[in-house]
Amino acid sequence: QIAFGSIFLGNVPVHEEVHRCAGQIYGFKGCIRDFQVNHKELFIIDEALEGRNVENCNVPICDYHPCHNGGTCTSDEENWYCECPKLYTGKLCQFATCDENPCGNGATCFPKSRRDVVCLCPYGRSGILCSDAINITQPSFSGTDVFGYTSFLAYSTIPNITFYYEFRLKFQLANHHSALQDNLIFFTGQKGQGLNGDDFLELGLRSGRVVYSYNLGSGTATIISKPLDLTLNIHLIHLGRNLQKGWLKVDDQKNKTVTSPGRLVGLNVFSQFYLGGYREYTPELLPKGPRFKNGFQGCIFDVQVRTSHNQGFKSPGIPEGHPNSGRSVGQCEDSPCSLIKCRNGGKCIETGSTVYCDCLTGWKGAFCTETVSVCEPEHDPPHLCQQGSTCVPLPNGYTCHCPLGTTGTYCEQG
């Protein structure tokens, strides 16, 4: 029960006289999210005078059926995970796995085809198999790649940002088109699981404007800048929050302010500080509100934060400036393809530090140096041997070896 003056929400205090007059009384069991009296909203927790046996309402994440590709969702009061069937991996079982993983140094393996893989390199590594060490001083992010992954950096949780913080950073767009997309710049959340009502802090680009949002637990506050001047090579962002009041300044635009709804004044976030993207990038894992669909495309650098007026600005991370992890992040203005030569008409594709050869039809391998056999699944056109038969390549074509009980050129007859 929660009491607002003489209004009782959920139940009433039960006395012996009430039992005699009305019989057994049962209180409401469930969640009440919005409460209005005469068109005036009452904030259920903030404005209550007293209450009893009331808990925060969290719909179990498994009720949203988040797992893909036949995965089974398992949860307890605090955590949840997807049990993935064979051939799938990822937080939501959204990615296919590699049977034989040739990638080194903790890289993420992704099957480009049934025979070839792409190695998505961890922070500080580059190359076809992520074997090359690289020094990163100005991180370059590639957005969401063709495999559904984003490049990102993950730093330790930023301490002491509950009541006050200021961020400064610079960014350079990969191209004008990237400014018009829906791209995340940074994010930190209460749990980083996309639960509705969780506290979060988020910055991104949408339709050529900078979007800054935060939720202290009683509603989302959002500031949207004016359109970016795309003639500028480097853009500067300065943003902050003191209790409920937030502000944003972009380049030479005027300072914009907002006040978050409700009466809550503290930001409670426990996830890592993600820059450029997210470890498992799907909209379901970001809080409701201004969800960004893609990772950032371009360079983000000189990121600094302070949590008090009396402090100096510092880079995130422990030790300072060092991320805990990352994926497909390169050095700004460096091209991994400058070190890779794809053969036989193959095209070098780079996404951050990740690099691979996109081969023409008939070729395969890391550098497109191997021919695709007429019997392999990747061959175009595919062979016509029926299921259960064996395709055997010949100097001028192929033949089908039929299992017992079938015959014909392609083992199509019983």
C-alpha cells in the first residue's frame, strides 16, 4: 500500500471493523506505473506520505523473449542469459559461430562463408588474423559492420557521477552521410540490459544533430542540438548535469538546458562506460527512449570527464585512458588495407582495425588465392547432386556418387 493523504493506492490499512463490514479484503498485486488525480500526475514514490510492502516493478527480461534463433532465456532476480543452440552465439544468440577458429589474441570469429571466416580484432590488434599490434591514440570507429557487430571501447564504470558530471570530447565524422544516421557516441546504464525505467546516460547523433539523454529513474530528459555545421572537420561537445538540470554545448552553438521530470536527483549507473558502440549491439539492450540503431562512424578522441567543479578533467579508464576491452577499433586516419593485398580481383574491406578480402566469385581464402571447387557449397552455380550423394570434381566438371537405392546423373532416381 502507498498513502497520498487520504488516497490509498493498491490497498487500505485493514482494521478489524473493516473485516466485519466488508468481509475479506485483498490488496492489488501487480505494477502501477502512472497515477493521475484530476489530470495532475502524482509521482508514486516521491509524493507518498507512507507505505508498506512496496517494491520496484521489474518485468523479468525473459518475458520479452529476447533470445534469437531458438535460444532459451533463463533469468533470476538480478541477471539473465540466453542458452544458445549449436551454431549460434552472442548475448541474444544472434550470431553464427565458427567451427574452427583461426583468429588470434581473443578476436571474435565470424563465418564469412561455410569455409572462410573474418576475424573481428580486439582493442590493440589488427590484421587478417588479428596478429598485428597497433598503437591507438585517436580511436577510429566503423559503426555497425555487415556482420551485425559494432566497433566499441569499454572503460571501467565512471565513479561518483551520481549528482554531478561534466564531459568534454571531440569527434570527426567518417563522411557527411554518417552524420545523418542514428549513431551512438557513448553510453552507460544502471545494468546495461535495456530494462525500462533503468537509469542511464547516453549521447549520440540523429539526423545531423547531437542528442544527449539521461534518466534518473523518474523519466527521460533529452537535449537535441541544432544541425551540425558539416563544413567543420572536428566537432566539440561539452555536456554536464547537476542534480536534475542538464546542459549541452556543441561547437559554437548556444548552450541548451533541460530539467529531468520527477523528483529524483541521482544517476545510478553500474555498467561499463561504452564509447563508439556497444558490446552486443541490439536495440533491446539499450534503454527505451532515444535508442540509437548503429555505432559511431568516424573518430572520437580527447574524451575527458570530471565529477566535481573542484576537480580537473581526466580521461576515463583504470589506469587513466586505458579501456578494459574493445573491438574493431583502429587508429584515426590509418588504413589497415594499406598493408593487405587481395589477389585475383578481391577487394580489401576495413572496419576499424578489422580487415578482410571480399573475393570475386570462384575465389576464396584470406587473400582470395584459393579456387572454389565445383563441388563446394560456395560455387556459383551450385552442383546438382541430390542430398545424400557425394559430389566428386573432375577435370571438366563433376560426377555424383549415389548412395544405395538411388541412381541417375544426379542421383535423382529411386
